[in-house]
Amino acid sequence: MQGCANTLGVQLSLSRDIGTITKFSDMIEIAVKRQFAKPWFRLEFTSWQRSMLSLRSDGLTGHGFYHTTLPNLLSKPMLNWFNWGSSIGKYNVDKCRHGIPTFAVIATANDDKADWLNTGRLLTFFLLGLAHHRLSVSYMNQAIQEPDIRKQLPPVLQSLQYPQLMLRIGKASPVHFTARRPVEQTML
């Protein structure tokens, strides 16, 4: 993977350093609280939630998010109407600090279309390689989505100027598959 990253001009960093993970998880918590404080964000977020009984071929079920015990009829309005950012932020901190054997950062020197494309290319190979070794991946991009926090990440992560993706990597318990659209609907 490092060879592929170098060829694409993308940095791939792996870390198990608890100090780095602690600092980063604090930044995630701040970003999550900010995001969920915005009503439009909560509406967008819940627009992707689906019941396990849904016939839609996309979306996020309770098994893909933290509320596996709440029926979708309750969780969706609760997330829409109330700011759960604090509890969701703490949940993400806990995932980072206690359930994270390895942490990956994909970063670039610039932040343009070519870098985004090369990030996606590396991610494809990386995810396939991890799946081949029966490892699971969870995206932890909230801190990247907040511009002022993103600027603070490179020294914490010892990464290039523009972190593009953050991933937790490890072994996970089996979960229900998340629905996917047919290939015919996703190809251009």
C-alpha cells in the first residue's frame, strides 16, 4: 500500500499511538457537537437513515450507526428534533480510544481534484487489501469536515497539509449489510 500511495503522491500513515488517538478523538468530539448543533445537518443525516424493513437500496440502518436498539420510527425524529451531538461525540471518542487497534490517515500536499481522485484510488486498493485480511474499517472524518479543525490536524497526525480521510481499522463483530444501489444505477 505504501508503494501505491507513493506512486499516487498520497501519504498513507498508520498509527497505534494512544497520544495521537486521544488528541484526534477530542477533535472528533468537537466536530460532532458542532455538526449536530445545526438543524440542517441533522435533517440531512437522518434523510439517509433506513428501517431494517425498508425496500430502499441505499441508506444507513441502525446497524450502521450507534442506535441499534431504537426502532427507526423513534430514532429518526429524535435525531431530527433534538441535538444529540454531545452523546454522539462521546460515543465516537469511546470508539476511537477503546476500540481502535490501528488508525489510518490518508493525506495530500494539495487539496485539488487530482489529489481527491488519487485519494479515492488509494482508498480502493487499501479497502480491498484490508477486506482480504478480514479487517474492518470505520470512517472518522468529522474533524476533516470542519475547516478550522482540519487545519489543526496535520501536526497532531504528523501528516501532509491536507488530511483527506481518517479510518479506524481492526477486527469487528459481524453486522447486517448496509443496502447498496445496483451497479447499473451508480455507473456513469
